[in-house]
Amino acid sequence: MPVILRIKGYKFWFYEADLAEPPHVHVGKDGKEAKYWLSPLKIGRSGKFKPLELREIERIIIDNHDFLLNVWQKEEVVSVYS
């Protein structure tokens, strides 16, 4: 579960076991964890984040959407050939 992005104290990562699912990212901060689907972008699990935090997380994902999808696709390829 390598962290692929850190912004404003939020950590973004993928679980290798989840690569069979559609593209998504897990987000954590202060012991809370949310899940966002990337295509289309929508929240999968709010993980006890407050609405203000969820809006901030969504803005970060939008700003880094292409990067996140690119890393997901690379992880998926690595997993298939590992």
C-alpha cells in the first residue's frame, strides 16, 4: 500500500488487492479513511470525514485526476505481470 500522493496532510494510496475493481483511490488523514471512485468521480465511502474535508479531498482528486488514473493503470499492469 504505497502512498502515491501527499497533499495538505492527506495521503492517497491504492491497495494491490483492489486492482480487480474499477479505478479508485483511498484517502487517509488523522485515522480516517475514505474511498473515491475515479471514473466517474464519486465518493465510495466517506470514512467519517466531515463534509468540508470531503469537498477538499474531491478538489485535490480533481486537480490530480490524470496523475491518479495513470498510476492506477501502471499498478494494474505491474500486478498482472508480477
